[in-house]
Amino acid sequence: MATVSLAGRDVTVSNIFCIGRNYAAHVAELGNRPEAEPLVFLKPTSALLADGGRIELPAYSQDVHHETELVVLIGRDARHVAEADALDYVAGYGIGLDLTARDTQSELKAKGMPWTKAKAFATAACVSAFAPASAVANPQALTFSLTVNGERRQQGDTALMLFPLAQLISFLSQHYGLTAGDLIYTGTPEGVARLQSGDALTLSLDGLAQAQFTVA
């Protein structure tokens, strides 16, 4: 049973929703086009890796990319929630990595096949402990970053999201339904790049959360 830590207590994870193409600069760096509505995909809970863990690169990929993201923990079930009420369903905020086997993803996309093999491998959903939602006055005014071996790789600002958090939560609640314990990976800014064995990663979320990972 997969869990995450919220203010020192364990919370069982239900589903892991991920949002693609939610920052314009990242859309551009991969040569994609902006979407008319949130691009949603899923990861299994078996992909979760907590702070301090070791990332296992899948043998079938030679190009696994880091994607640093604000992660939202849902605190109660949500169905058909209005945007005006959406943030009331958030229990906590953390920082995470949506790891992507980019070469595998490209092959699958070319065949018109799902991305699961590129997104759902073990340790592909790294995540920090969560700060309570009450500690965040405005989740659309948060900055976050990733350093790899002491070098800044990614810098994000939630104000630049193409689909803000309230819209994402409302959309997911209407199309899929949200459950207490769900995680939402909200999209990555520009600067994604390949990971290599031995890399040391540090993720930071605006003084609220931090996590470290190493690549096996």
C-alpha cells in the first residue's frame, strides 16, 4: 500500500493523475502544441518513490528525463466541483518528479500507442513529503526548482501554468472523479534533460518542501 507523508502522518495514495503540456516553454522545447484542455495521463502507485530514494532507470530506455512538478494531494472525494471551490479539496502541496523514458515515449507516440511504458515504470513518480494546504496562501504564486549534481536544471513558477490548479481540480473531478489520497502532478516547466547513473537530485518548493534522490 503506497503512502505519502502529510505534516508527519502517513496518507494512503489512491490514484496518481499527471498533467502534460501545462507550461508554454516546455511545450515549445519538445516541439508540441498547446492543448485546448488539460492533457491527463496516469501512473500506478507502484511508481512512487519517497524522499531519499534511489531512482532505477529502466533497462529498455537510454534517455530518461527528469520533469520537476508541483504535486497536489487531494484531501477528500470530489465530484463535479466548481473552480471557485476546487482548492478547498486540497490537503497538501509537495514537489515531485514525473520521470519519462523519452525515447520510449517517442516510439510509442509514432505508433499511436499509449505512453504507459514511458511513464509508469518503478520509481517514475518521485515525491517529497507534503506541507499542509493551510500553509499556502496562494498556490498560484509558488516557485520550485531542481538541481542535479549541484547545477540548477529547472526553475518553475506556478503563475505560468496554462491550466491553473483550480481549473485542473475542477476538470478532473468532472471527468474522472477525485478520491481522498489522489495525487496530481501538475506539469513541468522547461529544462527537462537526461538523467545518468550517479546523479544526485535536489528538489525544492518555495521553503515548503524539499526532497533528494539519487540515480542508481
